[in-house]
Amino acid sequence: MSLIEQLKKNQLEARKNHEKERLSVLQVVLSVLKNESIAKQKELSDEEVVEVLQKQVKQLNDAMQDFARGGREDLVENNKREIAMISEYLPEQLSEDDVLKEIEKIVAEIGDVSNSDFGKVMGLAMTRLKGRADGNIVSKMVKQVLTK
């Protein structure tokens, strides 16, 4: 079953079970996916769906930080719940330690590296860790390894 089919099935279950918050989140996600599908003029693959879901989570995280700065704890909690619901459909994210190990492997493969090789290491790391690690964490770990 594709990810979109799973989302639609869960939307139907949420509707039947009168889970308003879950239904609302799934409707927004499916709407964003539909718009992306229309923009690309093709059905989205599971990989593309994951990318869109990750963008949604990133937007919610950014909004959550703004709400926290504004003292709106109610909206912060709401966004946390939405992120948790969307994250159910995303692949498990690697821990910082796992990201660090992968970057150290990449640096070992490249050989002698310096701070000027940040782009090269970052490019390889993002290719290998795509969908499994946040870009900010990867960037932080690459900088950490290159400054050793």
C-alpha cells in the first residue's frame, strides 16, 4: 500500500471515529500532496510524499518556534501534536551519533579534508542521508568533523 493510500485510509478511519484533530491534520496533508501532484503533473512516489511531509514538519517546527517566542503555549502544543501525527508516516530519523558515524565514513573515503571541503562532504552526506536526517543536524556534524 502506497503512503498516499495509507493516508487516505487513515483519514477515513479518523472521520468514522470522530477524531477531529487527526482528521484535520490528514486533510491538510492530503491537500498539500494533491497540490504537489498537480504542480508536478504526475502521481507522487512514496519518496516524493516523504519529502513533502518533511517540508510540512519543518514548517510546523518553524511556526512552533515563532509561537514559543510569542508566548503562545497553546499553539506550541497544537503544533507538537500535528508534528507527531505527520511523523508517523516518515521514516525513522537517525540520531546525531549515527549521523556523525556516517559523516566520519564519508570523510575517511574522501581522504584528506579541510574546512574548504565542507560543500563536498555536505553534498555526499545529504545524498546518503536523504530523508533519514535533518539537514541542520548534518551540517552541524560536518562542521564538527571538519574542525577536528
